[in-house]
Amino acid sequence: MRRVTRLVGLVAVVCAIGMASPTVVDTVAADAPACGEVTYDGSGTANDPYEIENVSQLQCIEEDLDAHYELVSDVDASDTQSWNEGKGFDPIGGDDGLAGTIDGRGHNITDIYINATESDKRDIGVISKTETGATIKNINIVNASIISDTGYTGILIGWLVEDSTMSKTSATGRIISTADGSAYYIGGLGSAIYGQTNKSYARAHIRHTVSDVDGFIGGLAANAKRTTKISESYAVSNVSVKNESTEIYGITRQTPVFDKSPEVNRTYWDKEFVENSDSTYGTGLSTDKMTGETAKDNLDGFDFTSTWKVVDGDYPILRFNVAPKDLSVSDSSVSQSDGVDAVVGTLTAEDPDGDTLSYSRINGNGDDDNGKFSIDGTELRAND
């Protein structure tokens, strides 16, 4: 795919859509970090977020839950299995939840491990809970492993509270629950989604190992209520439970204490994995109707132009539009004797999605000299 990069001075503006590269580029830590020693580029504001390029920086979001963060590379979290004497990654947040923003910019967090069997946190996931106004977007949790004995567990998030948002997120992996209290609530994406979730999916293997506990399992979320809004999303859940009375839902269920239903639109779940899933919310489809090119015909309301990408023989995945970075020109001057159409320098930029870049001039701040230059491929040329 070609990506068009327009120039105002040396500022790049992206006008195309592509897939983020799954290549892992960071260096993993052998043990849990001492967060007082972890540093970030950026200042943590909305306009200059803290940059995350490794799993230690991801973990230490815990130290400033009000700040804004963005991933600048894929994150290999496989070493978390040895952290905290085998307890792994500590879910972000707790009594106080994430109040700022995490923008994954299309990157993957791969092989994260959480063993919350003795955790003091109620809500378990990569992110424990949010606060009102929080935003989580453009992020993929890949091949997560979560073991939990608490009642509320999801892969990406434990509890998405009212008036917080998840958009273009995905979660794959497995959850093993040993909860033995009065009940348990497990969702592939999140346990309780009370805010807004759109353009997201979960593909989870969920197993509960205790036979005498009532359970509620949702492909995306176990609990939803009147403030919940879920749209343009799907779930594939492979569920194994000891208690045959466990209630299993393709997408989610309405929490009984609330008298107003959640808003759930354009959502689908694979009914072949859990044939007895409740279909109150979402539409159950066969695997062949949700995979490959046929997904375009059956997932009504899904935007396969800018949001979703078909995968041959597999379920759709998200597309991401990540801006090119490190735009530069090899030289900034040219001799007057070189004449009209002389090459000033070569334009280069790094595209996180691996797409081919092209360059053009646009009007805006810094465009006073646009008429003096032209662009031919990657060459900046002088017009006079």
C-alpha cells in the first residue's frame, strides 16, 4: 500500500491506512523494574505523551495514572513470567484507575504473563481499571496468559468504568480462573465494560477450574449496564468450565440490577466454539462466515476500508493509521549556479506500518516558500 506524506516545511501529515508491523524491537527486562529508575521520553501531556518502548515502561504507568502515554514500538513482555517471584506483570491501576490515555499506535504487547492468584486487586487484566475520562486505543494484546482467583478478569482490562473509552483494541490469549467465591465474571476483552468500546475484538481461551461456583462468561465482557456502548466488534471464545450452570454469552450480558439495557450494535460472535452462548446481544455466526473474504459479506456494519482487514482463512484484524516519523532532507541548501530544477536533497521518513511513502507540498504554517520548490519522487528540487 502507498502512503502519501505531505510536507509543510518538514512536518509530515499522513493520508493513508496500513497495518502495523508485528516485529518486536524492544529489550526485555529480566525482573520487575524499580519504577523510580525508569525514565521516559516525552512529558506525559496530551500533546507530548510519555513514550513506551519496553515492558518496564509499560509497568511503570502505575506511577502516574493521570498522564498520557503512547507506544513507539512493539513490546516483548515474555520476561514478565519471571517477575515478582512468578506473579508476573502487576495489573496497571487498582483502587485508583487509569485516568489518562494509552495510545498503542497500532503496536503489539506480546506474551504478557499475569498470575493474580494472591493479588490484592479485585479487577484483573493488563489494566486493572479506568477512571472517568480515560481512553485506551490502537493497542493489541497478543498471546497473553492470565491466572486469576479474583471474581473479575479480562485480558486487556478488568473494569472499564462509565464515561471511559476503548477503541481499536484487541486481546488474544488465555485466562485460567480459580475463583472460588460466590461468583466469577470473565470477559475476553474485559470483565466489566461500563463505558464505550468500539472497533475491537477478543479471541480467548477461557477455563474455570472450580465446580461449585456460579460463573458468567462473555466473549467480550461478562458485565454490561445502561452506560455500556459496544459497537463494530466481535468475539471468539473457547470456554471450558467445571460448573455446567455457568452462563456463557457470545458478546456480553446485562447486569441484572440495572433496568436499562446497554447499547450493543454491529457485534458478532463465533457460535461454533460455544454453541449454547446466549444471543441477546450480538449475532452468532459460523466460523466460515466470519473468516476470510466472506467476512465482508456477513459482518454488516464493519468498515473494511479503513478499520478492518480481511485475513485469508482467519478472522479480520484491525488496520491502523500510524504517522510516519523522523522526516528529514539530506541537504538544506543548493548553489545558485546549479540552476533551475537543481536537487536540494533527498527526503526520507520512517513509516511504522512499513508502507511505501510519497511526498507532496501542502498549504499551511511554513508554506511561504512552497512555490520555490517542487518534489520529484523523494527529491526536493529548487524551482528558481
